[in-house]
Amino acid sequence: MELALPVPTSPSGKVYKYSPSPDAQPRLFLIGNAPDERNISEDERGRMRREPGPGQTVCPYSGYIGDDDDFVHADDIEAIKKHALWLAENDLSDIVGEWAKEFNRRQPRGGFISMKMEHKPRRRPKPLAIREDLLRSLECEICERQYGVYALALFCPDCGAPNVALHFRREVALIGEQIALADELDQQGKNEIAYRLMGNAHEDVLTAFEATLKSVHAQLVRTHLPDQVEKILGKKAVGNAFQNVERGRKLFAKLGIDPFDGLDEAGIKHIQLNAEKRHVLGHNLGIADDHYVSFAEDLEPGETVTLIGDDIRRFADLCLSVVARLEDSLLPAPPTDE
């Protein structure tokens, strides 16, 4: 006899998963529903690491592929144990109650001695397992599997396709909403808070860009140069290199990759200028210093840098084009003829 009990789910119907891969940072993610029938083109299949569906799971943070059972969250095992114990206790109580009723029915009536069995069932409340959705909830553009991760992941946990650009598009959408809100506040005469919010949107572009490049670079080093991981990924070796185009290029050059080779000179210059602008916004309250003026010739030291929504959108779109191009470096290796 097998007793099947459902695992706890989050409010959106997703199930907790825990990656067994030591390279996964963090390890928790959630998997949700997918359509019964999925229309996947042959081109899209070339981007997948496995046929979507039950059997195996892909770690969205590291790309590790293992059996579904390897990804079961320890809290779910404990929750199922408690649920099973609760069911067993209730069943046993019901059995004892039936025994008592049967015993009492068999007792003779009107004798000198009478016996009666009493059973007072103790009903404990059903164990409650609370599962929360993570802030970032996505749907794979290829296999349509819903899943939840922390701010950034590399792969779909079902089909294993690289999904870095999908994450960055979400960042671009959120940044667009911040810009729209800043414009609305500016029209209301709330210029200072509008400028501050516009600055936050601008900083978020570079923050997301840096985090994405750093995650992809680390993944590629682990898979392509495993014997140099400590040397290349050391804290002092990477630092904030991905806030600078040339320093970021040098790190990727060790992998034979140039993430910026799809941009023209104007696009690269726009990213460089806005990277420098981010430092002024984050560390100097938006006041231009001598270093920033060397990049932006239209300002004098001490002046407040200008923030224009269209410039920030262009900055975000250029970064997205770099991320989308870099995503191809995470594709599974093509099959070789033996």
C-alpha cells in the first residue's frame, strides 16, 4: 500500500525546491504549473537542456541537472511526515471509537454488573505548512513553466534553457515604471523627489547589469575553466569590474568572449558615460566631479548631472542587448558526431 500526500504549495500554487548543487547561490527556488500541451519549435528545442516534464529538474542558479527527488526541500519532507502522523492518529482514534461502540453493543442488559467503554477522541488541528512565493515570479518563454527565484537566475528549472535575458527584461520593465512615476511627480511640481526616483532608476540599470554579467561570467568560468575558478573568481580579481566596460571585457576575454562586440562605438560610449554617472549619483549626490566631467564635456565640476528618462531607457536597452547576446554563451553544447 502506498500513501500519497501532496506537498505544501505557495499562494500561487508553486512548490519549494532546494538545489543539491554547491555552486547554487542561493539554493531555494519554486516550480509552478505549465500547460498540458506545449508548442515548442525546433529552434527553441536547440536552446533546451532537457525535454520539459517530470523526471528531472534543472537548478536555475547553476544549471545542474538531477532527478526530481534530489531537489525535494527538507521542510516539505517534515511537513509530509507531520501530515501523515496526524492522519494516522485520527484513523487510530476512529478505530478505537468503533471498538468502543461495538463493545458497548455486546454488553448484556439488566444484569448485576454492567460495563461500558468510553472513548473521547482528541482531535488536534491539521498541521499547517506555510509556503511563501518569492518576489520574482517568471514564466519560461520556451516551455511556459512558471517558476520563482530570487532576483536573478540563469536557467529555466524545467527545460533548462538560458533565461538571463528574460530576467533583465523584467528589470527594464520595472525601471520604465520608475521613470514614469518620476515624470508624474515632476509634473506635480515635486522636482526633488522626482529627481531622486529617476536617480534610483538609473542606478538600478547598472546594478542589474553588473549582477547579470557577474553571474554569467562565474557560471562560464566554472564550466569552461574549472581549474582556474579560485584564481579568476577571487573577490579581489572580480570586485566591481563589471561596472566598467573595459575591465569587464578583460575578464570575459579569458573565456574568448566579448559581450560588447554587438554594439557600435556610440552604444559603448553611452554605457560608459552612464556607468560613470551612476557613481556620481550614488556617491556624490548627483554633483559632477572632475572625473565625471572628463566623460561628460557639457558639465562643469559642482553642477548637478542631468537625468532624462529617454537616456535611461536607452541605457537599459543597450545593456539588455549585451545580456541577450551573452545569453547564447550559456546554450548547451551542440551534439557531436561519434
